[in-house]
Amino acid sequence: MYALVEILGRQYKAEEGKKLTVDRLNLEEGSSYEIEKVLAVVDGETAKFGTPYVEGAKVTATVGSEFRGEKVKVYKFHRRKGYRRTQGHRETYTTITIDKIEG
């Protein structure tokens, strides 16, 4: 059984017992997180699809640790003008473990 869920505007495939890496959630480690934006629930041969969300379906997850991704370097320049700028960026991610899929 798996479900397609929407977390902070991005879609993920959630299976019970699996870990997902999502954008940073402002929640404490070990707390429970309920996802009610479920796009589809597939259980073997049967499948439910929402318009846009499946009514009565929800996914329960446990919030894990936060970590930072790899650094992305941004380099801008204008040719022949002496304009050069370098900037770095690191995104923060949160891991969640899917506990239960209802619906």
C-alpha cells in the first residue's frame, strides 16, 4: 500500500515504514505529523484518486532529524564588463518516517 501526498507544494510517494526527505518542517524531532493532502491511495488492485485530494484519507508520520544539503554555487558575470558575483546556498531538509496510511 502506498499513497501520493503533497507536502509544502511538492509531491512524494509515501509507503509505510519508509523514510522521506522533505523540505524543512518547523517541527520538533520525534513529534507526530499528519498529512491530509493525499492525492491518491493505492492498495494492491484498488486505487482511489482525489479531485484534487482524497476525502477522509490521511498519512501519519514521525518527524526525524534535520540536515543540510550540499552547497550550490551561483556564479553570475557579464562579459567584457568586469562584473562577477559568486554566491553559495545550502538548503535545510527534514527526514520523516511514514507510520500509517489511512483511507
